[in-house]
Amino acid sequence: MNKKRNRIIVCTLLIIFAMVLFLQSSYATALGIYMDEELVGITDDQIYVESLIKNIIAGHNSYSSKGLNHNNLKIEFKKMQKGSLTPQEKLKEILEQKLSVVSGAAIVVNGVQEVVLINSDEAEGVLAKIKESAIPSDIFETVNKIKINETVQITFVEVPIEKISTVETAYQLLRLETEEYNTYIVKEGDSLWKVASDNNLEVGDLKQLNTELKSDVIKPGQRLSVISMEPKINVEVEGIEKRVEDIPFEVRYVNDNSIDAGATKIKQEGIKGKQEVTYFTKLLNGLIVEKNVIAKKELEEPVTKIILRGTRRVSRDRVKGQYPWPVQGKITSLFGNRKSPFSKKQEFHRGIDIAAPTGTPIKAIAEGTITYAGWRGNYGNHVEIDHGQGFVTRYSHASKVNVKVGQKVSQGQVIALVGSTGRSTGPHVDLETIVNGQPRNPLEYIR
């Protein structure tokens, strides 16, 4: 009886010992990985995990200057019941994420997180740099106000270390212009060119934005899509500006009977004055949007320019019929009222048109001084000669001008070549004779 009881006791003890061994093996090989008291995974290979953590930290050494510091990191391995082990790749991903997260200072513009810096000092530094760069160095004497128009906040966030920006990078990102699409409503007098120009676009760009346009004609009330480039942050600056500016001089004419009528002579050159002008100036992103004068102080008084105006009359009879023709040719249009070959309306013709082949020399009908030589609007290439005593001649539509202003010419000297420049219907010279400032019929003066 005792032998039987002893066998039962031995078997029971063996069973209990086996169960203890089983339970010990289940607990001993499972390790929970805790980082700052947080369970991040389960492993059965502590050496692998420690090596993995060491390699990840070593790879982050270059970020230490940005505030990533693992010195106070608390990592523990705790025995636990063996359950579902974390796959090695997943464990690596978790550890890399946990070991690279840092607390940063985010700059939030109008509710949108734009950039993250390592701390609030650097974030404030970025905003200060944006404000400072908006003040041109050569404009303001005194800055009264500088403000960012958007709602800007600095908040603290946790982000992977690679999301942390430097001050310079953050500055560039915030000043980077982004595209904004808007609608423009056509007004009276608008054209495609004007709308494009007002919105800093080419006409081709405007057409691409509005593919429904079938022609270049737009109508008031029509809606057009336009695009503009805007920075994420807009800075407004107000201040006082002082500038030294010129004061224009006055011009005064004085009649002088010793000078031929129609001629002038400068008696006194004009000199600009100087004044200090104080402005209230407002800038937006460095561009002037408002500028008002608030004070002026004269520094140097301007000197009036005095021009003597000739009043000495010249006798018409003295010059009548004395002068040779500038070119030999046929008169195609007389002095006085005529029907314009362009508008077909009546107009006053101040000279006579003498037709001649292109390149024919045009000669001065009398000696004098060249007072104009070059292009002159509808006259085309044009020469004007002052012969003194109020007598002036003009030669127009030349193909080439052979003289310069201020040059003295003699009677019969070649001054230009016949052409058809300016408002002309064919090669000819338009000869005008001016006496005492009034146009006269050239046929009275050429023989």
C-alpha cells in the first residue's frame, strides 16, 4: 500500500516539474522592448535589437546639432509571456521612427503648417528675417510700422528629424511665390493685351487659361481666368522717406528787335533748383503702394531760363524771285488749300511739291545755318535752314540727309537727296519758305 502511494507522489512531482520547465521556457525567451516606459515591440533576440538601436543612433550623429539627443533615452527589455513576436523589418521601422522624432517649432500661416524649425528662437529668427528683408536699405529714414499681413503662429510639434528646416531654407520656402488662380471681370475699354499686361501675363498665356476664347474680342462683364504669383507671407512697411529732388526752372521769353523775326537766342541758361521732399511711403513686399508728400524744403533756388525772341521784320520784296530751285522737276502740288491725297479732305499745304527721281541732289536755295537735320514725323527726313532776317526754308521727304545741325551751308550746296520718306505718295521734295514765322508761297522766292 505504501509503495503504491509513493509511486503516485513521484509521478505527481514529475508532472509538476515538467510544467514548471515548460512555463519557464515560455517566459524566458520573450522580451518586451520598452522606450521611455512605452512598449514598442516584442523580440526573442535582445542582442539583435541592441545592435539595431546602436546602428540607428550612429546614423543620426549628423543631426545632433538640430537637437536630436539620445543620451537621456531610456530603453528596457522586460521578460514576458512568449506571444506574437514583432517581425524584424517592422521592428526596424518602428525603432527608426521612434529614434528620429524630435520636438520642433512649426510656423503656421493662416492655419496651414508651412515649415518646422528646431526651436522657437529659430522660428522667430525666420520671421524677423522676412520682416527685415522687406525694408529696402536706401529708402526709409524712419520705419514707423512693419507687419506681416497673414495670421502667423508658432506651435510645437513632433516630427521626424529630416523634416526640420534650417533658418535659410525656411526663409526661402516662406518667400517662395505660389500660383493663385483668380477671376477677372472685363471692364469697358479692356482688351486682351491690357488684361494680360495688368496681370503680368502674355496674351498667349491668357488664351491658354481661357480656352473658350474664339477671338481676340472681349466684352464688358465677361469673366476671364487669370493667374498670379503670391508669396506665402506678405510684409507691409510704413515709414518716412526723405529725398533731394530737382526743382524745374521757368522759361521766360523776351522780345528783342535786334534779332530777326522767327529767330531766338538764349540770354540766360536755366538752372534747376534743389529741394528736400519728405514722403510718407508704404511698401508691400518691397513695392511702393502708397506715397504722399508731407513736407518740402527748398535748398537751392532755380534760375529762370531767358530766351530772346526776335521781332525784327524782313522785307519780302528784298528776297522775292532771287533764289534757284532746290531740284529741277515738275510741281505736283501747289501752295495753299488742296485735297489731301490721304484723307481726301481739304487741307492747307504749306509748301510746294517738286517731283524728281529718288537720289536726286537737293540744294540749298540760299546760304544759311542748318537748324534741323533728321527725321521729323510726317515730314520724314527733313532739313531746315535759317537764312537770317526771319527767312527760313524747309526741305522734306528726303531719302538721305547730308548735313548736321549747326553747319553753315552756301547757296547751291547739296543738303539731302530726294526720297519718299514720311507721309508721301512718291519721290519728291516738299519746299517750304517761312518769312517772319509765317508760311509763304515758295514760287514767290524761286526763279
